[in-house]
Amino acid sequence: MSKTRVGPFRGAPGQERTEETSLRWRRRITAELQRESGGPARAARHGVGRPYHLAGIDWRQMLVERIHDGTRRTWWLPRAVVRLLDAAEHAETRWAHTTRTRRTSPAATEPASRPGRAPAADGRQTTSPEGPTASPRPRPYGRELEGQLYSVLSRKPGTSRRVAEWACAVCGTASAAVLDHCHEHGYVRAPVCQSCNTLERPDHLYSNDIRVANRYTRLFDTDTDDWLRHWHRCPGCRVRTTLPLPHLAAWTAHIACRSLRPTHHASRGRKPCGVLRVSWTGSPQAPRSCLLTVAVDCCPSGEHRVLARVPYREAVERFRIWLAETAPAVAAAAVPDRLDGLPARPRPVIVDTDAEGTALF
């Protein structure tokens, strides 16, 4: 392993620890070693078990002492450690400089006059839309990417930059950061922000096991129309009038099996028991053969209490009935005979051996 000399250096002036030079790790190591008359070897014997951390690294454990001409001592560290400490010192220096600048220049956050800023009627400075520092507002998403395959679109150059130009298709306030897509059918849904993408992502415990957390209350109770409309931007889900398997499983546990969940007495009425989970057997590529199992963890009557076992087809039928009652506008646009939203070119399908015909899976 290649090593780099870290000291001592001739002519290095002593420098006190200040806010600007809080790390200066070479001088700190040299000063630490020179304070002990016996050098690194004796210091290691007297400081057994004592950590010498610098930027999270115990440099004493990796320090190597070399003696030249029987008198001159030099100290060396692995090159990778030296580079890491140099990067930490550079980051600390920049942070201290920025902090000092903001402390000494309170007007930095509210400059009196800058290009692109026009004075308002009351004398305050407002940013002009034509100014060079004005950042463009994200434009609303208008279904420009609907019907396209994510595997094709994600390989095109400039896709990430194009996504950032849109506003989130769900909340409509934040700038989009990722391109949400259906993992079953492969179609692009819409550009969404990081927060909405995290909320929409199923809370997998395993690849076929979901914890039905409190956020599903927002997905299926509070903001139902927005999320159902977003999920049905996928042509496959819209034509089949269903949801992707993980979301359908969560809906089955949270909505269809809500009355089956046991409750117990609490300070304010009754409280749902345990943690709701749902798992399935079978392949997501052929979901018609799957069986959904809804259970409660940490139930007093049993560690894992099974509430129901629902076949996939029955879950889909329940969802269609609930969709027509809860979100009629979304259900009207999701009926199977509405094929106008599908791409003009046919997509390859995988045969579902457990059912009649083929499906968009």
C-alpha cells in the first residue's frame, strides 16, 4: 500500500486553532506526536485503547514511523487516508468561510441592488422575471409522455433535464425529480417530485410482503382521486380497471378487509389492533394466479393472525365496485372499452397461462 508523508516539515510555522483552520490535520498530528517525548512508539504504548479520531478516522492505528540516518523521524499515512483527510479539511474550510461571510455581511441575503431586481412601490427589492438570476417556474404536466415505455424513454439523452422542467403531476407544487412508471406494465405514468414518489412507493417488507402503514390513509382515503388518476395514467392499469399488484394488495388490506381487523379498548374508544400486513403467492408477471393473504402482526390472540385470503380476481372485482362508488370520474375513464388512450403501436404481451386469452402483463 502506497503511503504519503504527513510530517514533520521544516519551516512549518506554528498556528493556533481558529475557526478558519479547525482541522489542519497535518499540523495537529505533528503537534500531538511532538508533545510526547518518546515519539509515536512510546505514545502508542501509553495510549493503548485511546482513540485519536480525525474526521472519523483513528489515524494513530495507521501511522507509520520511518527513521533516516538514525536520527530523522518522519511519519507516514496511507495515501487513501491522506486524500480523505484533505477533502474533509477543504470542506471545513469552505463551511467556515461561508459562515463567517454570512455573519459579517447581513446584507448578503438581501442585497440592496443587483442586476435583474427592480424596486417595488414600497421601496423593497423584488426579482424581475427578466433578470438573469430568475429561475423558470416548472410548467404543468400535460400528458406529453403518456403511452411511452419507461425502458425506452429512460435511455434517451436529456430525459432527466426534461423531467425537471415539469411540475409534479400529483401535488402540482414542487418540481418533478423522477419519472414515475408502472413496474408491471412498463408504461410511464408522469413526472413526480421526490416526496410524492416516496409516498406512492409500496412499503415492502419483502418482495411479496407489504406493511400497510398510515400513509395508505392518504392514498386511499384523503387524496384518493389524485392518486387513482395518477395510477391510471398507465394504459395497462386503465384498460384493466385495476392497480399494480402491490397497490391492489395494499388496497385490499386497507379498504376491503377493514371491517375484519380486530380492535381493542383505548383511552378514546377503540383502537385497531397490531400492524396490518398483506402478502401474496405467485408471480407478479401473472397476477391472476396470485392469492392475497391479509394478516395482523402482534395481535394478542396470535402473533400472526390471518384475517382473509383473497384471490386476485376477487380483489380486482371488489376494487372496480369501490372505484365506481368512490371516484366515478376515474372509473368512467377506466372502463375496458375505452382504448383511445392506448398507444397506436401494439405492445408485446406475456401469455397468462392461468386464464383465458392474454393480458397486458
